[in-house]
Amino acid sequence: MSELVDCTPLFDMAATHAAVTHPAPFFDDDLRTIQVHERCGFNSREALDCWFAGWTGPLSECGFRVWVYEVPDGDVRVGAVGGQVVFDPAHAELIETHELEAVA
């Protein structure tokens, strides 16, 4: 039997991810939207770590995972902030998945 983890502290993450510094794709000036078939991601592991700075520990404890894709340049849209990207997974190759590791 697996142990239940209290993930309610992640609700506080919303306060640190405001529209200006961490915009959803709908509010990113370069993306403007995300289609139902698209996935949101980052252009590097460093960008992911920076976006979730201070939260990788709690995210890891709550079982969040990372999916790594190779996406052709023409099939990815890059946001204005923090290396955020959106892409169609039908045009991407899944390279690996792994547990999100906490970053100090």
C-alpha cells in the first residue's frame, strides 16, 4: 500500500506564479493560446527548474514526472517568458520520462 502525501501546499504555488512572471499560454504575448491537442513544456531542464524554483521539492514529493520530447523547431511555439513552449505531441518524439527531482 502506498503512503498518501499531502499535496495541499502546492496550492500556494499559484501565488508565486502570477500572470506577469509565469503566464499561462493564454496570457503569454507570444503564445496567446494553447490548443486542446498541444502540450505545454519548457525548452530545457534549466528553464523548468527556474520556472518552478522553490517548488521542485514539493512537486517531487507529490509524484510529479518529467516527459522529455524532441520536437522539430517548426513544430514548437516559444513563449515570451521563461523558456515556456507549446507543441503538438503528434509531431514530437518522446525520449524519456522520469520522476521530477528536487533542485536545491
